Amino acid sequence: MTTFTDPIGQHASADDPRIMLDNQIGAFEAVPPYPPRTEREAEFYSLRDGEMFINMGPQHPSTHGVLRVVLKINGEQVVDLDPVLGYLHRGVEKLCETSDYHHVISQVDPLEYVSSLFNEWAPVMAFEKLLDVEVPRRAEYIRVLTGELLRISSHALFQGWMALDLGGLTPILYSFIERDEIVEMLAAITGQRMLFNYFRIGGVNGDLNHEFMSRLGDWMSRAAKQHEANIGLLNENEIFVRRMRGIGKVDKDTALRMAVTGPNLRASGVAYDVRRAHPYSVYPELDFDIPVRGRGPEGGDSLDRYLLRLDEVRESLRIIDQCLHAMPDGPIMARLPRLLRPRPGRAWAAVEAPRGLYGTYAISDGTDQPFRMKIHDPSFVNLQLVGMLMRGNLIADTMAVMASLDPVMGGIDK
Amino acid sequence: MDRTLRARLEKRFADRMSGPVRQRHDTTEIRIGAADLTEVMTALHDEPDLEFVLLADLAGVDTGDHMQVVYHLWSARTPDWLRVIADGLPRDNPRIATLTGLWPGAEWMERETYDMFGIIFEGNRDLRRIYMPPDYTSFPLRKDFYLPDDAARSPGGGVRHMERTHVPTGTPGRVARRTVKA
């Protein structure tokens, strides 16, 4: 094994024999074949004695999509790293500027494909603010009900992924049982298993039906027990716990300054949840707690972030239970014209997605297409923590830290 | 709408704002010049009666006439979102100060805005493209970005805004690009 001992600032060029070898076997070059664009890039791609680059991704099973990370390592220790994004970039914001308000819903659906109802929720809420529409109460309850179901399915999947990244194969199979039950349930009212395209400006696309209700009733009768059983499968596993405890600590102040939101922020001791901080929909009427962990001065570690999501599942089950009891009768859509032309203006709406604050900033210029639509995805911001948390850790812990932040590349790359 | 927040902002930033405080739904909006950004944001973040500790979003906007950078902030002191619009960046050389001193997490958001609009955030240590490849030269979310759409050049072209406004320069019948008063 040859180690890179380039002098500082000397970057490999295209005719470098090492790069040629990499090209021949179809691998990625760790060192980019162009001069550094920023000081930080120059600093990163210069090696000190004993250091070398190792390329992880973009086709790596534990990067949750197509993320590429260039690791600078010294032996087994990660010295620094440089995430490379953009492999899934589809230009959704540009597409939204050229599709009318109803089309936007299907454009944003595939962004964060694990919990796509939340991708629809934020833009739909922003457009409702632009149009000053009041959403019928039944529609709001259905939104909360389906949203919380999807949150459970997303967190269940997280639990399995987390174990998978640490080498445990079994839990993901149980996760997919839960997820399958929930997506089948949602498929009964939306017709889709993944990209639901269900929320509409002013309401939802279809009312609850018999198949949904019978599946939901069936599932609810054993969901809490099943959740505890899944927890029992992992939380008492000594290897699992010891690989997460004390790894990737984030304190309260750092988390806020890194603009982290969602479970990752709450696991660092900040009780910030958009559902309570900026109540939207019918959340003010519902009784649920905001679980917080890692209140100590050291903040929360990977294990806290994992456990916090399990706490959230319990709260979501409480919300679903209340929704079913309080579900009012009435229409599920506000009366709106088919072609929407909101008056010129600006609106910002944010929802609490399973990964954090999912926001949309929409500008209307009076036509039937948004003039500008900014989509704020929580995973994009949360992923920045990886660079900070990984320094000094072992390569094997890269997986534990990254999995505990629960990024989804579809949303990060937009 | 939080009336007390409005009063506080009007009192504190009277000489910095380039327009009235606007309130609609659950959002309060102030508009400042790009040169005052660091000062205003530091005050919003640090002062105990404001304490906007969380940067919820950073968005670039090309109004067709000039550029803006729009920040959304959260504070436990108010039930409102705060929107800060840093206004009046010239389209040919948009420059604004970085916020990575206050929020290191703004680094990627600024990289994204640079990538999409070409807005230079002065002081950001790592301002390079984040989504587009390094040899890419244009800025896709600018309003004069040519969207290579066959429909624009079809016989029916010009019916929708997209087709009207994204025709390459020199095409007969080209109209001015879309603008907005934002």
C-alpha cells in the first residue's frame, strides 16, 4: 500500500500514474484533478506525514443514498472529511417555478422519499397562506393522522437502518414489517405506497375509507406492544449500545449554532419542536409531550439520538389515538378554483418532519406558478454535523455517527 | 401576529430598516440593506429580549431586477417567525457578508445559495459549488438562466410563462424576463 506523501498544495493531475490506475479500475479519484477553489479545500487536500485519503461512496451501503465522503485518515483514525453532494440533484426548485401550484405537490414528493407527506405539507401550507384559505377541520385531522403514521414508519425504518449500519441484520426485517403495514394502510386512501401525492391546497385528496380504518384498527391494537418488542430486540444488545454510547457528542450550544433541528436537536437538550414552537394544523388541540434527552453539559451522543426517536414513536401513537377519537365530520377540501392565482406576496411555512424542520418559502407574482420556491430540508443541515463529529473517531464509527443523524439523500440533494 | 415584537423591532432597528415592519399570518418581516446584515443579525442573535438563536432557513431570491438573501429565524421570546430580507444586491455582482460567525451551520446553506444564484458570501471559508459539478459555469436559479425546453421553440411556444421567459437571447419575439416586486 502506497501512502500519499504529496507536499502541501501539490495536487495530482490527470496524467498522474496513480490517477490513471484508479481510472482503469473505475474507482473515484480521492484528490480532485483541478486546483483548489477555496482555502478550506486546499487545506483538506494536502496531506501531512502518515495521512492518506480514502474514498467512501457514492455507492456505499451505509451512506443512506448516494453520498460520497472523502475521508482523510491517519491509520484507523479519521483526521478530517469532506462530504461531496449533488449526485441526486434534480433541480426541484427550478422545476417548481415552471409548474403550477397543484403540480408543485408532485414535484416535491420524491425529495425526502422516506416520509414524503411532510414534503407536501410544507408547500401546501405556504400556498394556503398565500391564498388565505382556511382548511376544513376534518382535513387537518386527516393530515395529522397520516403524518404521524408516516413518522412512526420513518422512525421504525431508522431503527432498522441504525442496526444494519452497525452490522445487525435482523432488526431491519422487523422495521419493514412495521413500515409495510403503514404504507399499505396509506395506499388504501392515497393509492401510492411511497410518493403519496395526497395533500392538496385546501385539504386532502380522499376521505378515510373502510379499508384504511380496518387496517389501522388492526394495527393500533398491537402497535404499542410491537414497538416495545422491537426496542427489546436492540436496546439490550451490549455491542449495539457500546458502539453508540459516548460517540458523536453534540452539546446544546453547538447544536443550535449548527442550525440542527428535529430529533438531533432535541437529543442535545433543546426542547424545540415546530409542532409546539409554531403550532400549525390542529396540534394545539392535541395532548402530547416533546421528548428531550442529553440535557447534561456534554449534550447527547449517538445513543441519545437513537433513543429519542423511540420516545417519539410513543408520542405519535398517542396523537393517532386522539385523532381517531376527535375526528370531526365534514368536508375534506376547501372550495377553491381549479386555477390558482394568489395575489403577489411571500409566505413561509414549516412543519416538523421526522428529521426536523421542513420549510418552504414561496413567492407569488400573481400568476399560476410560484415565482420562487425555496425548500429547506432538515437532513441537509443535519449532515453538516458529520464533519464536526467524525474528527478523531475511528472509521468504523463513521457509520454509527452518520446513521444516528438519519440523513436521507433525496432531500439533501434536492 | 406578535404586536410587541413589532414594537421592539421598530424601536431597535429604526435606522437600519429600509421599509416598515410587515406582519402576515405568523410571520414578522423586516427589510434591511445588505451592508447592515452582520450588525442586525448579531443584535437579533445576542440581545436578551430578542434571542433569535435558531437559523431556520437561508434562501436566495432573484427578483429579476436585483438579488435578495432571505433569512428565517426562531426565538422562544415570540410565537412568530422572523423573516429578515437583505435587499438590493446588484445582479451583476451580488455580495453579502457571511453568517458563519454566528451560525457555523449556515456554511452549507450559503454554499447552496452561491451555487444556485452566484451570490458571494464574503468570509465563508468554503464557498464552492455544492450540488453542481466544479466545472459548471452558470447559476441555475437565476431568472435569466436558459431552461433548454423544446416547448419554448415549438409552434405553440409562448403560451405559458416558462416558454415566454426562458427563450434564449436573439430568438424573435423574446419578451423581458419575469420579475416580481418581492
